[in-house]
Amino acid sequence: MILIDSHCHLYLPEFQHDISEVMVRAKNSGVEKFFLPNIDSSTADAMLSLVNQYPDECYPMIGLHPTSVKENYRNELEFVQKELKKGIYKAVGEIGIDLYWDRSFLDEQKLVFEKQITWAKEFSLPVVIHARESFNEIFEIVDRLNDEDLTGIFHCFTGNIDEARHIISYSGFKLGIGGVVTFKNGGLDKFLKKIPIEYLVLETDSPYLAPVPYRGKRNESAYLVQILQKLVEIYGLTPEEVSSATTRNSLEIFKMTQ
């Protein structure tokens, strides 16, 4: 059984003292590939250092996270564009709009999101989208820019059935399912079976959003198994069937054969 963690921040300080043990536990749980989303220019070096340490397992993305969109967003965008030209990244991410913490930079978040989508199409890369209290704003932009060249993942999907159907109507997008699906009041388990498993990928978003029974603790990629087991329960499939489908979906989005 092969699993892919399609979204994990294993390069953050939370893992600096035991990353080797974290990787061993993940591999022992069947996780063989780890896709690392960037946050902003301050995190790229740490991310690439981890990729260099585990070149056959860890794959980097580059992008400007919406909560890092501040007054200096133009400099940050220049950094992303410069990095994209290196040709070493598997996706543009994570990008998007976040209105949970701060709405004061909404216009800039929209501009930055749209620009990075344009670059993703230019470089033939998928996008990994962060959406928090912002589906309407994100849909307005993606509805307008969507075409056969735009693919990606709506990371940490926590929306409702209508929002899920809106996303899969784009045809080139998957839903990133993480620890929230295991939460008692998360809501996803109430309707997720109505979405074909061909549209799902697994993720942890480590070190955040640890699944039950680890909720509230540091998340890590080994806990992908708890998310897998919840999907087994929801869809009535075997662990092998869920792992095979979600792994295939991740490889498809990231344009990898194995």
C-alpha cells in the first residue's frame, strides 16, 4: 500500500529536532512521497534543504501564501517568479485567499492569487489553493481563468457539498482531504461519499490539523493512515482501494508516473 502526502510542511521549525524519525515513521506507515508547499521567501531555503536531504521522497512547490500577502507583496511575487524559472518545482503553492485572520489585504490577495495562477499555466504546473472563508472570492477568479491548462488541488477542503461540486466541475481539480475529515463536527463525513473518490487526494498539512486521535498535537505524515481509514469507512472500500485511487490522483495532478 503506497500513500502520498500531497501537502505537508515538514521543513518548519516544529520538525527541526526529529525530522529523521518523522520520515521513518511515515515510511513505515506506507507514505512514500511528500509534497512540500512553500509559504513565502523566508521559508524557501528550509524547504529546499529538506528536499536536498530527501531527494527521492520530497518534492517542492513555490508560491506566496495568502496570509503572507502584505505591503511587500511585489517583492514576494518577484521572488516566486524568479524561482519558477529554475524549473525545479512540482506546483505553484500554496496560493489562494484567506479572510479568516485579516481582510485588510483582500485586494492584494486577489491580485497575487490571479498572478500566480497565470504563472502556473505559463510553466505548465498545477496550483495548490488555500481557501479559508473565501470560496466566493476564489471561485470568482478561478471561474474566469479556468481552462484546460489549469489544474490543481483545493488543499484542506472544508467546504460543503455545493462547493465541492463547484470545484470538481472545473475538471482539472482535486480536493485535498486531511485531518478535518476525522473531526466529530468537521462535517465532511456527512456528504463526502457523494463526491467520487477519483477527485480526492490525501494530505496532512503537517504540523497542523492532526487527525483524531492526535487532534491538538503536532501533525506528521505518518498520521495519513488515520485519514485513509476514515475514507475507508465513508466509501466502504478497502484500504488498498483508497490508497490506490488517491495515490493515482496525486500522481496525475503533479504529472508524475510513479
